[in-house]
Amino acid sequence: MNGRQGRSLPDSSITLNTVIVGDARKRLAEIPEASVDSVVTSPPYFQLRDYGTKNQMGLEPDVSAWVNELRLVMGGLSRVLKPTGSVWLNLGDSFSRHPHFGAPSKSLLLGPERLALALIEDGWTIRNKVIWAKTRSMPSSVRDRLSCTWEVIYFLTRSHHYYFDLDAIRIPHLTSLKHPAKALKPYPPLSASPPNWAGPLAGNNVGLAKLKAQGLSGHPLGKNPGDVWTMASANFRGEHFATFPPRLVEQPLLATCPEKVCVGCGGPWQRNQAKTVGQLTVPGDLRPSCKCRKGWRPGVVLDPFFGAGTVGLVAEAHRRDWLGIELNPRFAKLAMERITKASTEKQAKKEAS
């Protein structure tokens, strides 16, 4: 047992920081409406894994059926997600071996793309398509195509306005400016008409131009990490054989699972603007976004396909509450043992220091 167990979801008997054993398509119905701040998950990929459980997702007869099952899960997530919440969905593709799978033999099935289009029809907004570029990809003996070295992570929301803490995940700039760019004018000016070449969806560089005019290469806390994340695959050597690395969970968690939410209304605390401490620029303090004045508790992240428990492991490390759903009881036990062991070792190191 770790020190974060024992708390429950507000107005619910569901215990936080534990794993619910069962099918996500059914067990999501037990979670209260609008009670989860963020979802980070990696559903079973189509026809790539057999987890040894009846009626498991991922072994549908064709890719369209796989898409439909995931749409059911996403519908359940839409219900339990707060209006300020979001979903990070890690997906991989597979190659067809027969037309009955949904594409000609040897063709990519384009499962992630099919699901993305279906989710847009279901009312989801896809804010990003993140590419996980693997530095140590799975070796392949294939000779008539390129090796697969990346997976996709969709960042989805239900509302136009949602919680997102970019300052928590900024990364260092590669270059810096020593002198203000006095001759540089914001382009195009906010009040000016767009240039003739600009299409209706074209953006502008007003914000960046203002920073450069001040002698800054970008935001003082660092740059936006962008939508290509380069990192190795997971090195977990437990019984579960399809895990994603902790670093892949960390950025979504820090950006979209609030460190603090109001005990009264559940609204996320917002971060003030960056501040200067000595010669350093640091993230601003957190402040309530409501007037309840009823204190705070950690935000809640949910993984409906918990597997080896990486989402819970990262949530524990960053003092967020978490909840997992796992179909296989053996994997659920494995995940809890892994998280408890990590928490115990962390506490032991803290006491030793």
C-alpha cells in the first residue's frame, strides 16, 4: 500500500490511486460524471497482442470493428472527463495480411487515422498529432519497406477552453539573442490585413517578433516542446510486454493534469505569469480559478488500459491522484506491486537523506 491510497473520488465510493479490474467499456460507467481531469492511455493495438483474456479489445475481426470499440470507450471517457479535461491517446498501426482485415494484403491499415476521423465525427477536437520518434525501435527483417520507428499520440479535447500548463513542460532554447532586434517589427501587425499570400488558416509571428524585439530568442522559461518527441521505448522487464516509457507520460501529465484543483467545484488552479527570482526566471505560482475558497486536492489522471501501471507510476512521482482500469487481474496486481515498490523505495531514500 502506498501513502496516497485511501482517498476517494468526490461524491463517490471509488478509491483513488488503485486499479479497477474489469473491462473499460463497462467499468467506466461506475465513475462519476465530470470527475477526471486528464486521461493518458494506450489502448490495445489492432491484432498485435493477445493479453489472454476473453472479449479483449484489439482482436476484432477487422479494423473498422476495432475503431468502433474504441469509440465506445471514448464515449465513456467523454462522460467522466471534466469540461476542462483532455485525453492523450497513444496508438500504433499494423499491416494487413488479408483484405478481410480492412485493407489489401501488406498495406498499412491506417487504424489511428480511421479512429481520428471517427472521433471528430463524435464531437472530439484533435488539438495535436504528436509523433513519438523511437531512438531504439524494434528490429525488423523486412526487406521491401522501411522499418516502423514512430507511433502517434493524439491530444483530444471536448471543449474549446481547457486546462493546459505549457510552462510546466517548456524545454531550453537552442539559441539566444544578445541584443534587441530594434529593426524587427511584428509581422504582420495585429491591426493590419494579412499579406496577399496568406490563406484563411494562415497564422502569424506577432508573439515571436515581440520577444525578439526585446532581445529574447523566445519565452524566458523555454520553448514549446513541439509535436515530435524523441525517446527510447520502455525498458520495463516485467511480465507485461507492451508498456510505454515514463517520459512519454510525463509531459501530458504535467501539461493537462492540474497540480491542484478546487475541493468545492473541482476547477483547476491556474499558473500566474513567470516571475524572476534573482537572475532566474521561474514558473509563476498557482492560484485558484474560482472563488470557492474551499482548499485544494490533486488533479486526477485516468488510464482505462492500465497495463503495467506506468501512468500511475508517473502520477505518484508528481503527486497527482490516479485511477486505472485493467482487464487482466494478473496485470492489475503486477501494476500495483510495481507502483508500491517505487513509492516504498522513494520514501526510504527520503528518510535516509
